[in-house]
Amino acid sequence: MGLLRMLYTIFADIYWFPWVMTDFKNMLYRYWQGKLPKSYEFTDCEGNTVSLTEFNGVTFDRSFLGLQDAVENPNHFQAREDDIWVVNWPKSGTHWLWEIIMMLTSDKPQLSSRVKEECMFELRPDNALDAMPSPRVLDTHVPYQFFPKQALSKSKVLYSVRHPKDAAVSLYYHMRNIEDYSYLGTWNGFFSLFMENKVECGSWFDHVEGWLEIIENHSNVQLVKFEDLKEDLTREIKRVAEFIGYPKSDEFYAEVAKQCSFENMKKNKTDMLSGWRPKSDGMYRKGKVGGWKGVFTVQQNEIFNSEYEKRAKNFKIDLGYRV
């Protein structure tokens, strides 16, 4: 049954998203050439292991073949002035913000038939991104040091951030529910990996600190908070639209907010099926603010708060989070 389900999800993804076949062939070619990213196993405090790769000291998903290209050829990516980027540490509103921008740039307040993975910098090879028509709505989870420098000088970038405890809990379920990570540990075990930076995209603190400094020094990079999107989605959609140069009517913003509600996206967005464990929630789990309060123990809270208080002193922008 497991094999049949795996084959079904792969063929379903190829049917809905033909680019998946191209990337699958690319992966097989690299496998035969012995050029796939090296896999490492990291052990949590309870003895469970997670499988990741590592580039320049930062841990990533092993499927990030595009990032391998970027590390080996850092100047190969060709940015465009009308590119729009969604950047963040994982589980901080990527799909949400990407979908909003797709509606704004297409002038169609309806869920896109495409998925953000098709436009993901670290997942797709350079030639696949080069072939996309403008305006490209690209996305990435990479820390600032991996981001294409050319894009910082000419493209619009939206950096979304989410309360770190909510982001950590969401990433726990994400990594536990995706088979490629090979992780079946508990939240307690995952917390130890999170604090040791042995999760997808490494340290939340390093990621956010680096990008906040970029925002402080680049007028083409704007901060978007997950919590602000939850508080007043229509207001934030308007702010994003004006920043990227696609202003619309109030009626348009209201319709985008309706289409991009968490409930509607969870119910109606066609997303990729392969890679998820059976009975998992897939990409859309709860999408709430403050859910960490029912997960973090008192001791975990104290450990995290101590680290946050030390690191947040270096943030160039006050995020307003009270941990």
C-alpha cells in the first residue's frame, strides 16, 4: 500500500505540475553522476535522527539542488528588475504571501494553478527559473549570504517573519510529516535540534538578524509580519501591492483577502502530494498565532527566552515580539 500511494502521489504531481518530471530527471542524472548533495544525519537529545544536507555550515533540505548550483556558481543567477521575491525562514507565511503576490501581479483574485515550489530558488535549477516569463514571483528560505547579490540591487524583496516559537512548532510538524527528512522524533527532541541549529535553514536567529540588517540598508526590501497578516489581511495586501508597484481597488484587495484566507487555501489550493507521510496535514496545518503556548514546556520557554533576549539585542529592527 505504501508503494502504491507513493506512485500515485508522484504521478499526480507530474500530471498537475509537469515541471516535476523535468526536475525528477535532473535529480536522477545527478545521482548517476554522483553529484547529489551529501546527506548528513543529526541526532536529537532523545536519539532520533534527521537527514539533511549542509552548505557552508548551514543545514538544508536534501532536495535543494538549485542551492547546490548557486553555491557552486554564485554569479550565475540572472536577476530582473521586475522580479518579486518572498523570503523567510521556513513556516513563516511563504505560501500565503506568494499567493497574494501572484494575484496582484496577474490581476486575477483567484488561487493560482501554479505552486510556489515551481518558483523556489533553492529547489529549481537556474535554467528553469531563467525560462519563466516576467514578472517572476520567486521565493526562498535561504539566509542572506546565499541570496543572489544581483537581486538585492535590482529586484523587490519581501521578507516575512513569524514569532519564532510558532515558526519552530510549525517546522517540527513539517519536518516530521515529510518523508525525506526521515525524522520521527518528539517535540522535545526537535526542540534540541532547533536550539542547536540542526533544522532546515539552520538558525532562526542568524536568518532573521542577517535579513533585518539587509532591510535596514535596502529600500527595495520590505518587512512583512505573519501576525500583521493575521490581524488585518486586507490592510497588509494593500501595503504589499503598493510596495511592489501593483496597486488595485479596495474591492480587489477584499477579494484577494477572501481567496487567501487560511481556510480557503487549505480547502481549495491544489498543492503537491508527493513526499508527505500518510494522514499528514500537508502544507496547511493550522496557520494560527500563539499555538506555541500549548507546546513549549516551562523549561523550554526559559531556555528559548534566554537566547532570544541575548540575540534580539543585535536586531536592527524591533520586531515587537514579547517572548
